[in-house]
Amino acid sequence: MNNETQIDLADEALARSREQAKDYEGWLGARWCVPLSVVDLLICGTAAARGLVVLHDDADYELAERHCPDVVAWRVVRADG
């Protein structure tokens, strides 16, 4: 695969991620009036489009996971010791 093909594939993946994030923004914002940040939406959209799991340490992604069926999120906590 040449560089031009890789760039085209990356552009397509980013466009799909943006569209997924826009869908989630409208869906969450309209129903709960608790919109996620643009960064959170982009992360959720990218993860959903690629079948990835979001590792997080805050409640934003738990909200997204509860209400967006394509988002899978795992809370990561650090135990001192």
C-alpha cells in the first residue's frame, strides 16, 4: 500500500468518525441536554467506527456507553500500591 492510499484511507476513517460523533452529539444533546465535549464525541465516534474500546477515568464515557449502542467504554482506575 502506498502513502497516497494510506492517506486516503485515513481521511475516510476520520470523516466516518466525525459523522458518528455528529450523530451522537445530536442524539445525546436532544435527549438529555448533557452534551459531551467535542473531544469526547470524536473519541466515541472514532472508537465506534473502528470497533474499539474507550479506556477512561470519568463519567462522560459511561454516559455515552449507556445511550449510544456502538460505544464500548471501560473505566480505568489506578490503585496506589
